Amino acid sequence: MFFEFIGELSEVETIASGRGIKEIASLRKVFGRGNWRKRKGMATIRLADETVHTAELHWYEATGLGKKEFKIKRILD
């Protein structure tokens, strides 16, 4: 699903790291080696249909490689 950020990410926390990430092999193959972490947080987003929502997002992040593969897990409003 396409979306764009309107606000900043907030309430960010790590939910898995290193071998605790099921997709670690594919992340390393596509993006390279790094200290990978699966993270979650809240943000205000605009969906493709132009509606604005607050949502819980999950993504992968590695030092030096940045944030990758954002996913909407829950629309909160």
C-alpha cells in the first residue's frame, strides 16, 4: 500500500534484532550486512486515496544503511 509521511515518527521502539529477525537473510542479500533491527513506531500518514490517518508502522533499520521496507500494521483512527 502506498503512503507518505506527514508527521515525524514517534514512540519508536526495537522489537527484534540480529538473529531474532526472521527475514535477516533476505535483508542482507538485498541491502547488505549491517546491525539490523526490526522497529515499530507511530506516524501520521497520507494514503493513496488522500485520506490522513495515524498508523502503527513496522520497518527494518541498520546503521549506515537507513530505514527500509516500511509496512502499515494498524490504522489507529
